[in-house]
Amino acid sequence: MTETDASLPEVQLATFAARLRLEDIPERVRHEARRSLVNIFATAFAGSAEPAVDITVRTMKPYAGPRTATLVGRSEGGDAALAAFVNAMSANIHDFDDTHQATVMHPAAPVFAALFAQAETHRLSGAQVLLGFVAGGEVECRIGNAMSPYHYARGWHITSTCGVFGAAAGVGALLGLDAGAMLHALGTAAVQSSGLVEALGTMAKSTSVGGAARNGLLSARLAADGFTGPAAPLSGRRGYLRVHADPPRLEALTEGLGSQWEIATNTYKPYPGGIVLHPLVDALLELRQAHGLGLDQIAAIEVTGHPLLRERTDRPDVTTGRESQVSAQHTAAAVLLRGRAGLDEFTDEAVAETGRAGRPPLVFHDDAGRGIESVAVVVRTRDGRALRTEIAAALGSEANPLSDGQIEAKVVELAGRAGFKGDVPRLIDSIWRIDRIADAGEIMRLAASPA
């Protein structure tokens, strides 16, 4: 085994993940982890029957081993690698999953999918999965903090690139890796990290999220069997952070480690699509209700927000539902036309409708001092009015969070939309009680669609 330097930040992070115990995690953090898991099952249901998922299952299943794990919302199963890939993909495909606001990462999808694939295959307890989820989530968010804002702004899809580390650390915790082996798992994950913002709005985006879950699972299993990697995979001269960030903030890996919990700052979306669009949705819903606005009354919209709002969503000419999830022009038109922003507003049919009706011209003003959860909007009407509003904290943000009940309702809605015929209330209850469930596979079996 490569000799390690205990002063290196990645060694300290690996040691934390390897030695973490459930009793070390405050109850408020455990509760937030449960909220993340309830929410991620909701979004996995939503994506489970998407054409991209159908194609992936059809293509990959002939190469999978015997069925040992469950695919959420589907009657087929697969081996652990297939389940990790497909469940992560399903959970993220609509961009309706959780968000770590500091990095704009969706932490849960790669980690939950890898953990349950491992747990179901080896009959591990729910308490072990909850521990692995916190360990993995903390590792990936801290690595994301060390690279932000450069990494995502440069064009790396941070959910995928950091998700592989979360999956590796989480599964490593389930496997009981010691600190040295955990470091090697992170090193093997580092060389498999990939994902591009250019792929947003396409099926290809979801393959990197699935790959993060599967490759993280593989990294941990390899490390458990003696596979090794570099001594400084993150902070080394040509290590991951120095390659992927300019400059990296290495102290973010360890500052407040064990007392400040990044995974406890996770947030949950009331609307699908890019998180930077959510304050715009709130603003237009508010103005529409207050003034009876219709799309045909709008001359132009001015939006002042975080630069990522413009950089990621200034897409006036989208033609597909998947592209529309990251289009401010389509989102504005759909909200003004329909008075809502659910999954039905981000379909091919909805895109065709806003295209026919005419998407309003949007003028963006960047304000780097704003959080991604805030926006100021001026709607200029054809009769000369200038209607203004400001959203300080969008619904679902850290400062304006969804309640437990609202997250539960999201599961019910999205499972129903997917045509799921199983016992949804029992599934929700089992996730809330995860640390008291002897076999975590019970949760996954409740999420399987009856054959």
C-alpha cells in the first residue's frame, strides 16, 4: 500500500469517512439525510419510465450479471452495477432532485443509487445505508466546495464529477474500509470523474450521473480487494483538484469537518429544471396572480440574477422538453401560459406550445453578489406597464425550505405520474424509519413496480 501523509487534506477526509459512526452524526443531520432520501425516491420514480432510461436498460441488461438489485419504479432488476447506473440516472434525469446551493450540485442521486445497490446485494441494514449516505454526501460536497465556482463555471457537470467520490466514500463506509483503503477508493474515483455541462438538455447528461454511481461503487469494491491509487489523489501536483480547479481551495476539504455538515444544507425542488430558474418561476407566478397576466400581454422581461442564470439558461430556441429544463425563455412562457411549472410544463408538447405562442424576450443582468436562490424581475407589458417583484429566497431553497409533508407529497405525485402501483405510503414510512430497518433491500423492493 502506498505510504500516506496524514497532513494531506484528502487523507484527513478519507479518515473521517472511514471512521464515521452513526452516533457521531447529530440527529438534525440524520433527519436531513432522511429528507434527501425521501426526495430522491420521488425523482427516481419521475424518471423511471423516460425513453432514455428505457434505452439504457435495454442496451445494458444483456451485459449484466444475475438479478440481485432493484430498479426504482420498474419491474426489471439487474446486478448491482446496472442498478446503481439506472437508479442514479432516473433520479436526476428531470433535474428535479436535491441541490447543494453552494456548489449547484445534486448530491443524492449518485450516492443513494450506489449505496442501495451494494446494500441490497449484500443484505445490509438501513442504519448502514444512512451512515454511508451522510459519509458520501459530506465527501462529495466538500470536494465540490474545494473546486467552486471555477469547476462548474468552466463546464464540468459537478453532479457527475463529484458524485463519483460520494458514491465511492459511501460504499466504502458500507464495506468498512480503513482510512488507507478509503483514500485508494477516492483515488480510483478521481480517474473516473467526468461529465460536461454541454450535455445538459440531452440524454447524454444522465449517462455521466449513472456512471458516477456505478464507478463509485466499483472504486470502493476495488479498494476493498487491495486495489491502490496515488498517495495524494486530490491535492497532488497533478492531482484531481489542481487539474479541475483554478485555483483549488484545499482547506474546504477539512474545515469544520465533523462539526459543520455540508450534507445538512441540502435543498429540495418544488419545480423540475435548473435550480437557477426557480426564483424566476416564483416571481412570474406571483406577478401572474397579482396582475392577471397572460403571455400575450408581455412585451419583454428583465431579470437580474446570479450570472449562472444567464450562463446556463439563456436558450431562447429550444425544441425539446429536455432542453426546456434549462431554458429561461421557455420557462417564463410556460408559467405565464399555464400558471404552473410542473413536469408537464417541460415536455415536447409544452415546448411546441410556447414556440407557437411566442416566448417573451428576456434581458439578463448579472449580479455576482446574489445567491442563486434570488432574482429581481421587471415585466414590461404591451400597454406600457412595468411590473416589478423580487424573490429573496425561492421556494425550496435553504432559507425557504420545503416541509417534510411537501416532500412526501412530491413522492405521491411523482409515483402516481409514473403509474406506480405499489404501496407509496408504506415506502415513505420505511424511508423515514431507515435506521431501524434490518434489511435496506426492503425499501428498494417496496419501490419496485409489480411485474
